[in-house]
Amino acid sequence: MNIRHTLEISPDHPAFDGHFPGTPILPGAVLLDEALRFIELDLALDLREWQISNAKFLERVCPGDALTVEHSGPANGLVRFTVRIAHRAGVATPGVAKPALSGTLLAMRVAGARDA
């Protein structure tokens, strides 16, 4: 199952302030937090029981970038997700959405009784 959402980050979002003056870029932590929020809501998961297996930040996200969040799973204890830049004025190729973030969540093994 693939689920897709439009993600709107206001160009006035306070995370752009100071990151970086003159060339604002959305901090990766904000992008990751937004992706995890969609996953948690859509799949009714308690993400405290999951860990980020990998996350790669592939493109910078600038004020005004149109974003989509896509995720699939859980399957075999994994949830895969991607945040894509749908378009960027004067840069994007029509129909091509560059990945800004790609990652995988992994179901954590629930610790049982302590091994002897």
C-alpha cells in the first residue's frame, strides 16, 4: 500500500530563520518529523516502538518548495518513506519529483525476559 500526502511548509516557518541567513534551508529534523507524523497517523502506529533504520537527506528544501510524503508498509517489519520536491521554480523537470529525504523505519524487537 502506498500512501501519498501533500506537505506544505510555510515560507515563514520559524525553522528557516537562521538556517541559513541569506540561503534558507529547511532543517532535516523538521522534514523527518513531518514524514513521521504522517506515518504515525495513517498507520496508527506508536512510533516509540519503531526505530529509524536509515534516513538520507538527498536535496535541500527551500521556502516555497512543494513537497509530497509517500510511505508504504508496514511489511516484514519495515515502513519505507520518501519526501519528494514536487517542483521548484525554474529548476524542476516537468513530471519529475526529486527525493529530498528517503528512509526506512524498522519495528523494534520487544525485549522479553532477560537471557540467562
